[in-house]
Amino acid sequence: MKIFNLNKTIAVAHKESFYTIDDITWDELLNQPMLFSFLLNKIQMLKPVADLETINSQEVGVPMGSQEVWAAGVTYLRSKLARMEESEESGGATFYDKVYDAERPELFFKANAHRVIPSGGKVRIRKDSSWNVPEPELVLVVNASGSIVGYTIGNDMSSRSIEGENPLYLPQAKVYDGSAAIGPCVLVREEEDIDPATGISIEIRRNEKVVYAASTSINQMKRKHAELVDFLYREYSFPQGAFLMTGTCLVPDEDFTLNSGDAIAISIDGIGTLQNTVA
């Protein structure tokens, strides 16, 4: 089943029917033990108020409460190669090579909840950056105790020119207003693990023409989801849980950079499509 944020109302889509829940907050909901069972029991006591077609026609908000957004880097081979390309002149390429094979993953803070852009909203590129790309990612929804309770789609907007100057500039390349988009919903499964063959794709349109498109499956990721969560929660507490972007391998070639007005569509099988325009 899927959870949406419609006009700040929690909406549940299940078997082509749509239900609204108004007696619980997002923070409380995402920290319910056995979330799938909780939702199933909840909607069995409710009457459907619409269908999935109605949901898809409405403006959605970010499907989260006050959670922080974190991100994992260099979890795919293509990401490692891209990072090495952009950092070659600065001498930082070797760091990405090493972290790809290291026991400890790269993890970094991405955004507070109030900085996250919903599907349909406008993401941004930095004014002081000359090379900007979107990074399509599967996002883990993790509760306060460190259990994965759902999945969603993320766009980790990145300045490759700033990161390439020096690896120490990573926060400036990754963390700024409009640099993170999440949505359109959270997929909650009865089984915790998502199918490793799940496909992820991206399409970028400029003036109605496709200028970049690519796809892969999440089984190309080197690290396990539980492994990333374990490292994130080792010395951090997340009272309301966290959203963890898991990295990307769909990276445009070095001659591509985003322009204002570009339309970005990121799709993941079973979840939907996160759509944003560059401001």
C-alpha cells in the first residue's frame, strides 16, 4: 500500500481504493510497530473516499513529518567512476575509489524536513555552480528504532563542479535550499525487503525534448540497505526516524548540466514517479 500527503492529510491507497486518516501525525504513523498491519487494520474501519485516479490528479506534499534526510554516496560502480572523473584534477579521485571498497560507507546529511521539495515542486541549482545534475535514488524510510518501514523516491540534486574542486566541499555541493526532493508517496510492504530487481529510471526534458534518459535496477547497488541503516544509526539518534537516500548509478555524462526549466521525472517500480522542474 501507499501513503500520500494530500493537503496535509494522510491518505492511504490500497487495492485501488483511497482512505484518509486524520487522527495521527506523520511522525506517529511512521513509528508505528508493524506499520503495514497497523495501516491495514486502520483502513478496514474506514470507508473509501476516492480512487487512485483521484489521488493522482491532486497536488501532493512531501510524505514525511519532521524526519531528517541523509544520503549514502558511492554505492554503485557508476557513481564511483563519476565522482573520480569530476575530482581528477583536484587530486581527490582516490578518495571515491577507496570508499567504494571500504567497510565503512559514505554517509552525509542532506536536508531538514522543511527544505525537502515535493513531487510537482521546483528544485534548484546553485548560482555559484557551473555543473549540476539530478541523482535519482531509492529512499529508505526508517523508524526511530532503525527498522526500514517503507520506501520512496528521492532526487539528490548535486553540484559536480563544486564537489569536484575539493571533496571537503561536499556539504556545499549537496546541501542547499531546493537540493532534495522526495515523493510522491511512501510504499509500505507487508514484507520488509523490496524486490532487488526493482527498476529505477530517469528522464530529463528540455523544451519538451528528452535530453537524458537512463534506467537500471537497485540490485546493482554494492551495499545492502540494512548495512547503510546500521552505520547511520550507530552513533546517531533519530527520535522520529530518518529518510536515507541510497545512492545512484544513473549519472549523466560530463558534458551535461541542468538548465532552469528542465523537467525531471524519476520513476521506481511499485512506487510511482517523482516529478520536478528546475527553478
